[in-house]
Amino acid sequence: MGGEGGGVLTDWIVEAANASGLAVQSTSVPGVAQRTGATTYYVEIFPTPLAELGGAEPILALSPSLGEVDLIVATELMEAARSVTRGWSDPERTHLIASTHRVHAVAEKMEMGDGRYDEEQLQAAIVAGTGGRLLFDMEQAAKSAGCIVNAVLLGAVAGSGLLPIAPETFEEQIVAGGKAVESNLRGFRLGLQAARGDIPAPSAVSHKRPHPPVAGAEILMERLAFLPAGARAVAEEGAKRLVAYQDARYGRLYVERLDALAAITGDEAVLARVAKHLAVRMSFEDVIQVARLKTDPARLDRIRAEVAARPGQPVVVRDFLKPGLEEVCALLPGFVARPILAAAHRGGWAGKAAWGRQINANGIFGFATMRLLAGLKPWRRHSHRFVQEQAGIEDWLAAVGSAARLSPALGVEVAECARLIKGYGGTWTRGMSNFQRIRDAVIAPAATGIWPLAFALDAVANARAAALADPEGKGLERTLAAIREKAAA
């Protein structure tokens, strides 16, 4: 993919083949904007040295034939699975070397809920379509070596022994290239050792890190003792998140809400799911939160590390902001925001009014502006958005409680409906509207017990899936109509 050095990797392999006296040919097919642009490179090598062919010259292909590829290499798990399922791979012939880390596609990020593809299914497709494989987190290895992933991938190819080229010849091409030689050699040797089994292949690292300790959250941990162990672990992270987001008082409200639900059901699955979604819903994104995140001292350090800035080298960070009328009114008190928004909706310009600006985030004026917005955190409780969110949260919790009284499984399904509500402005409004439609048409009758439990579970799950797949609500309307028809029958 773009930025991962696929062209350089191809050049290393081609030059190593030439240095080994082998006939070699390479072609590439540029990709389009899938993440940063995926390009397919094809290299064909005749395994017998030219010197042993008696003057004959092999005829090499410009593109691969389906099922006749000996080795597939990929810098990311989905691209590896994509190559296999497109038919290039043969279950008996093909060996695959790939990194297990993910770079999520735009389609995955666009989903209202968790749109990520199941990594177990991707790996299952790879196993079913290849005769042998080497999978490990090459991104982690590359970071430890201070290089990009192509050097680690080259080392894994060399260590596999699948090409008629000595590892030392690959190393010579890295040196001859003259670019980032030391770091590329470190990455190459890590990949080589991982392929040979000399060192454990770096395993995938979870991107979910525990929230750092927050002053004022310690006492809340003690108050969470009423929860089962699994739910308590989730709730502890949620409590720290909310104290950092607002204050200890807000964290106490989180604990009180969980306590009220625990009085209805002691089911660990329900409590754990609600603990997770409640923490996310209570820490909704607004202008104040965005400003706080952008002025976090760790942010600039992370950016400097990502661009590999040298000590003392200046780095300029520009943030592009375009707050709309909804976001601005979200900060105002309700009695001011409501008439403004009502007039905007009547006039048809609610979604059109926006104020775009560019801020130098690490400049004095830009940073001061963002810090001023972040400093409005105490005001958040008085804002229109805060009041709206709390009302919506109580509505959702009431629905979860009603469902959980009837069945813990139904409580889990209703708790998952929190995934419908996210973002701000029109996205938030549509999500709230869809949840209320599902609550009235499906959750309310299901919680009374008038439907068979299996039907109720399917109805909630199907309605939620329809709303996530089509935030505009057309698919949801069709699904609700089908549920009403089946319920009547």
C-alpha cells in the first residue's frame, strides 16, 4: 500500500535476482484510493541461472496466472486475504507471507457501528487458500527497527528459502540502495530471524490500552465492587474515562447508573455491555472534547514520532475545523439554542451554516484558542447538548432495564442499540431518531413478553442491523414493516 515501500521492495528483489545471475521481470498495477492506494507488484524469476541455460532465454510473463503464483507477500492482513480470494493462490502450491496488522479501509470506518472485518475470518480464508504461510505483526517489528515494513517483509522472504537467492545477496542490495541502510538492515534481520524461527515472530498488539490513572477516580473503583469481575474491569476503565472527560461528580453518576441497572439484573454480559456503551455515550464528542484532545501534550509527541522528526526539528501541525450551526448551538444553554435551531430548520439552512478555519495547532495563537475552548469543560453541564445527551441516555437505560427484566439476552440486544447513537449534528439526530423508532416499534412490545423470546431477539437484532446499514432510515422502515407483519401473524 502507499507509503510502505512496495516499489523499493520490488527493486530489491529484482536486483538480488540479477546479482544471482537469474532471469527476472517485474511489473506493477497501480491501485486507487483504498486507504493510501494499494499497488500490485508482480515479479517472475526463472530459477535456473542464465549461465546454465546454454544461451537460451526464458520467456517471462507480464502478469500472474490464476492459481499459478508460488509466493504472495502482503503488508496488511486484509490485502493478504484479498489476494488469496481473488484466485491467485492455489491451496497446494502457494505460500503466503504477510503482516497481521490492519490498516482499516474507508468502508470499514464509514459504518455507523463497528465496521471492521472479522480478523479470524480473514485468517481462515488465508489458511484455506494457501499451502503454507508465515503471518506475524511486521508493523511492530518495523517500529522496533526504526524502518518501514518493506525491509521486514524482505527479510521474511529471504528467510523462507522459497526464492533461489541467498539472504546475503538481499542484504547487499539494501546497502547498494544507500537509503536508511542501518534501519533497513535491522528490519531485514528481524524478518529473517522470524522466518527462520530464531526469534518469536512479533505477535499482534492490541490497540486498546488501559486508561492512565486519573486523580479522583480511585474512590470510584471501590464503589464498583457490586459488579461481577468481567463487568467491573470494563467499568473501571469507564470511570477513569469519565473523570478525565468531565470530573469526579460525572464519574459518580456513571457508577450510580450501573448500580441502578445491577438492582434489576446481575447478569454479567448485560452489565459489561452497558458499562462499555454507557462510558462511550457519556463521553460524547463536542467542541470542548475535540479541543481537549487536540491540545493534549502527548499529541504533538505522537505526531513527531510518526513523521520521524529529529530532535529540535520544527514540526507545524495545522488543524482544519468547520463547526456547523449544530455544534455551535450545542454549547449554548437550551433556552437560547432551541429557538435558533428551530428557526434554522424552518428556513432550511440548518445544515448549511458552517464556519471553516485553519488553525496552527502548535502556534501560540492557535494553541491558545484551542486551550480556551477546552477550558469550557465546567460549562458543559449547562449546554444544550449535555441536557439532550443525558435525556437520551436515561431513555436507553430504561429500555435496557425493561428488556433485561424479561431476559438477559434481550437486555444485551437492547444495550447494543447504543451503537446507533454517535457523532453530532445530523448524524446524532438520525441515530437518536432511529433508536426511538426501534424502541417504540420493537423494544417496547418485546419487553412486555407478548412476543416469543426468539422472535423478540431476532426483531431487535434485525432492526439494529438495518439502522446501522442505512443511517437514513429507509432500510429500517422496511425492516420494521416486516417485523410488524410477522408479529401480527
